[in-house]
Amino acid sequence: MMQHSLLLWIVLLVGGVFGDEYVPVSVMEGDSVTLISNITKLQKNEGLNWYINDATIIAKIDEDTQRSSVEEKEENLKSRLELNESTGSLTIINISKNDSRDYKLQTTGKIKGNPKIFKVIVNGVPIVEKNGVKSVSVMKGDSVTLHTGVTQKDGVMWTFQNSDLTHNQTGDLTITNIGNRQSGNYDLEINTSRLSLRRTYLVVLIGEKPRVSVKKGESVFLSTGVKDIQTFDLMLWIFEGRTIAEINKRGNSIYDSRDGRLQMNDKSGSLIISNSASTDAGDYNLIINSSTQSLQRTISVTVSNLGVFPGAEAGIVVGLLVFLWCLQL
């Protein structure tokens, strides 16, 4: 992996030495990204062409007439392209994995210079997406971190209900102890000298804080709510400060099988604890990480004795005391 990355940067460096400027751009499906031309305003006898894969013109501004046009014939892409008439910057709306390719900017006329090539890589997202909005399902009490995918915080702005939000040093946004007031659209805007990016996360509250109550000897089912773990990078189950199970891209591991009573679903990451005991009661912390988000959830498990649930035992005791009191009357 390091050899491939080193080779890529050698290619970029060599390209830069011989004239072409290479700009690596990594985005997520559904983003709207603007490839920045770094031109303040096109003047008379100045124009530019945008190419894909160094061959087909998809957009241009004529150096003589100053007229702008989108030339791409593929309707699916053409309808998602916007060309700024003043600067020549190119915007791709609701970008898809099929849009991963080289976008070459060639200036013409008085400002003709070396080409600038944007190497756009579109990463898939492990969450539900509709019309470019990334949906994140949470439960009450969850904490979630929404990732930007960039390494710097400069030029990063998060807003929620028209209010600016504070993010961490990488620009990622963490929302803790989620309730009704924290659900809704979170808008991300990133502006750098190379690109502008727009992204929206929709945080959807789907239920109350999860609690599981069983009778001693019954099975405990701890659901992740995930249909396919392969879309995530890492999943951890933690109990009393110790990791008891883990799933990552390489496989899964169970660190505390509880004498074979604990099993994990290979596809969803959910846990099943059979023949439950009082020692199985407590808080189980679930951590799920992906390129778009990191989620933390606590599931409280109660295991009742004598075939009754907590509260019922106290009721039985009170009932016996009342019965004995009545006998003494």
C-alpha cells in the first residue's frame, strides 16, 4: 500500500516538474464539489476548456466571445455540471463513483499556460443517501462524529438550523447525547484554494435509548442495526472497560466468549449471549467507525433472578409483608 502511494506521489511530482499541475481531490458520493480555476475574473481574449480523461471537452469559455457552455453529451453528467462564467471554476453536483476520473483545465488566449489536472476520486458511503443528503440513523443518547474527509480545519464550516457549530481540529463534528433537538440537517462547507465542497448529513432519530431486559437463562440479543458490516471499517463491543468482540476489514474476533455463550453475527456484528447469567447484566458500549461517521451507543442489559424482572421482586416482598401483617390482625 505504501509503495502504491509513493508511486502516485512520484508520478504527481514528475508531472509537476514537466509542467502539468496535478491536484488530488478525494470526495464522497453525493457531495457537490467545485474544482477551483484560481482565476479571479476572465478578461477579453481569455478563455478555458475543461476536459475529462485528457480527451473530451465537457465545458468551455470561448476566448473571443466570452460565452460559456457545457459541452458534455452524456446527459447524466451534463445535468450535474455548472460552469462559473467569471472564474471558469467547474462544479459537479451530486457526484457519483462513475465521476472518478481526471478533469483537465486548460486556459486559452492571453492566459494560456500549463494544464491543471484534478485527479478526482469518489469514495462510496456506507449510509443511506437520497438526493445527495447522507442519512445517519441514531437512537436517543447516542454520540456521533460526522467526518469531513480532510486533514485540516481551516476553511471548514458546519451549520445546524442556520447556526454555526464548533468542530474539532480535523474539522469533524461530534454530536453527543443525541435527542429530539439534535436531529435534522447538518450542512458542511469546505473552501480551500483548490476546491469548494458542499455536503449535508441528515441525523434521524429512530428510537429511544436501547435497553434489554431478560430473565436469567434467556438469551440476550444486542442489535447493531447494521445490515452489512462490510460497509464499515471497524466495529467494537466493550463491556466494563474491556473489548469483548471486534469486526474489521480483516475479519472478526471474540475476546470473551463467556464459556461459548457469546456469539457474533458475521454479517451485522450483532451479539447473542445465550443462557444469560446475572454477570451478563450491565452497559454494553458499541462503537462503529466508517469513512463518513463514528457512532457510540450504550445498551443497558438487565438480567432478573427467579424468573421475574427488577421491580417485580420488590413488589413481591412488599406483598408478603402486607400479607403477614394482615395475619396478625
